Amino acid sequence: MKSLRNITLTFVALAPIIALTDLMPDLKPPILITQQLQLAEMLDRVRGHTSIAADTESDSLYVYREKVCLIQVSIPGLDYLIDPLSGIDLKSIGQVLSDPKIQTVFHAAEYDVICLRRDYGFTFANLFDTMWAARILGWPHVGLGDIMQEKFDVTLDKHWQRHNWGKRPIEPAALSYARFDTHYLLRLQDVQLRELHQLDRLEEAQEVFADLAQSESTRHTFEPDDFWRIKGVWDLGGRAQTILRQLNSLRDREARRQNRPPFKVFGDKTLIALAERSPHKIEQLQSIEGLSELLIKRYGPALLEAVERGRHAPIPMPPSRSVPDQAVLARYEKLRTWRKQVAAQRGVEPDVIVGNAVLMEVAQRCPHALSDIPPTNWFGPWRRKMYGQAMIDVISDH
């Protein structure tokens, strides 16, 4: 039997399963679930465990409105790949995820929670996030690929990270790759639980996991004034901002029509350059960064029409941008300095201690007692107990 040490899991399109079987003779092939009976059989097995590993794959790089395209679930000895696009009813999976007796282990759970809540209304009762556990433990690397390399001497082929998971049928090599997003998570959780106990950081981690379980979907419906979110818009004059508004609406219409992400129609930098230069003729488009001859041929007249509309449309009123007063900013900077020192002592990143939003709220409230700080996400009982009074002391006038 070949050693599992220092294996690089790269997959060739012709025979990915054979290659994996040669390298890992004891590794069972992943089970692709496309039928209701298969799902029921999987759930019968899953419900016999107190922890399961889970992950999702979406198609955000390829469509206008993303969706979950694959759900990976692992238990010891078995890896399942559930195809949500096969038409099966996933309600029973949601019942498992909301069962407080079964802990669901994710890596970087927030995005998965948001996607599953958005698409299926799932709720989560008992999460463990191996990325956040790594951050709380102060591990130097927290990406799953780096952790797998360091802890298990396994390297994944990263080019599958940009795969179009909405395509059917799913390539065997892609399925082989997808199973490894969850295959090692339960083993990783065991390692992290021991360290969290040893460093007395488990309560802190559990509070973070509870916050992650409440992550909400931020699905957004396009609005014409969304152009204010484009990087560089505030560097433009009023007329250029008006042109940008028209160009951004054109981009969204094309993206929706083609079912593509807006950035794959035109990039933000291209829209900013068009708004700045306000071209009148097709020839003037040739010097705009990001506009190839093909794009000019396809969209040139529409772009010029959008620019022309922007020249004559009323200049939009900028949204209010409230700026905290100097006293609040001074308190905020004091809190940031304090947080940096605490993080250095603990060997973690500053936002593991307290997030910027909490620091700003404390700076604005200028509390004199813990009771002056209302309970909020990401500043729960553990953080209040550990850091609340210290934060008050930092900004105290005394």
C-alpha cells in the first residue's frame, strides 16, 4: 500500500477515480445523490452521528443570480455529494442541519449558511467552523488548502475552485475534488477541539459559531442608484456620475439578459473610464481599458447611447455619508490600539478579539457601564465578560 504522506490530489480528466483509487486504496468513491431514495438512505446513516461535515458549491462566477449547485456531506468513512439541481426535495437535509443534537462542521461557514438559508430557508442549531477555530487558536494559515497540507500532507488542485458547478453532468474529476472539501473536516475538528480545550478558548469559539449560525442572506435586487457602490465613483464629478449611473444600468440589463455576472459583461474600471472620458464616437472606445474589439462591436452603440443619456439626465443626489465627529473617531482609534495590543498578546488577528462594527458602536455610545452596551451579534456574553470593562476603561475620560 502506498503511503498517504505528501500526496498531491490532482485529477486528470480521463481517469480521475482510478488515479485516486491507486493512491488511496482504502478510500471509497464519493456517493452522488440524485434521487429521493438515495437521500433517505444517506440521512438514515447521518442521523446516527453526532457530527457531520458539510460544504456547498455555487455558480456565482457564471450566472446573474447564483444558486447552490452541490452539497457535500461527510461522515467517517463515507462522502456524499448531493445534487440540488436534480429535482430532489431537500427539506429532510434542513431537518438535520437544524437538529441541535447533530453538530455540522463547516470550513468558513458564513457563506454556506447564507446560501443555504437563502435558497432553502434552512436554519442551523449547532455549528462548528474549522476556519474560525483556526483563527481563534492563532494558527498561521487558516485556508482549508493550507491546513490540509500542514496537518494531513494533502494538496488539492486549486484550479477546480473556479469550476462551473452548475454544468451537468458534473465531471468525475470535479466530483473527486469536491469530496475533499469535507472529507478531512471531522478529523480536523478533533485536532482543534483538543487545542481549544488546552488553551481554554472553547467558550469563545462556541460564541462565534452561534453568531455564524444566524448569518442572513443579503440577496439584493438591482436599483439604478447601486452605481454609488462602484469603487471610484466618489472621485468623479457630478456629470460623470450621471453617465456612470446610465452605464451601470446598461450593464445590469445585459447581465440579466445573458444570465451572466455583471463583472463578466464590463468591469468596474471600464465603466469608470467610460464615465470619465464621455466618448462621442466608436473610435474613442478603442482606448478604454477593458474594451476589446469584440466588445466594442457588440456593445459600442449601446455604450454611446448610455453615455449620451447621461449627458442630459439630471445629476443624481449623492446618498448621505455621515462622518462621526472627532471625539467619536478619537475613541475609536483608542479602541483599535487597545485591540491590536490584546491581539498581539494572544497571537491572533485583531478582528478575532472584537470587530470594527462593535468598536464603532462602543465609541459612539461612550458607555460608562456594561449595561450601557446592549447585547448584539459578535459581542455576546463571553466577549462582554472578557473585554467589555477594558473597552470602557480605554475610552474613559478618567
